[in-house]
Amino acid sequence: MKIPATINTYCPKCNKHTPHKVKELRKGTRRTLSFGQQKFLRATKGYTSKKAGQVRKVKQSQKQTLMLECTVCKKRHPKGMPHAKKRIEIKKKE
């Protein structure tokens, strides 16, 4: 799916429509000190690499999230895509 590099959309801070720069949001690494991550590491510690009894479904594509940055006030806010897309391509101006 091709998306333009700038989109004119609503900015909640400016309270009006302004041009926004578009960037694809990538998932970061998990915090190792969070309770859920510590619990997971405790369960998978040892010789096994996964918890017993869990069947994992592999999804072919995920819902992508775009990060929009207002060019006026520099506020960033996410915009979710309505459908799951395998690949997002941001068009560059030439």
C-alpha cells in the first residue's frame, strides 16, 4: 500500500487541519523489568524455549500503525490502518 509522505489531517493540539509528516511505527523491545516480562522469562528459563501447552498461531500480516507528526506544533500522534497490510510504502517527493 502506497502512502504519501505528507498528509493534511486534523491535529488535536492545534485544533485544526495541518500538514503532517508520515512515518511507519515499528515495535520496540520489551522492558525487561516489567512484571509480565519477568514472569515470562521465569517460565521459559532452562532448556525449553517456550511455555508448555501453548499453541501459537502465526498471522500472515498485522495491522500497521502510522506515526503522524504535525509540521506546525511538532506533536506526534498515531493513526491506525483500518485493515491488515503486509507492506506499507511511503512515497518520497522527487
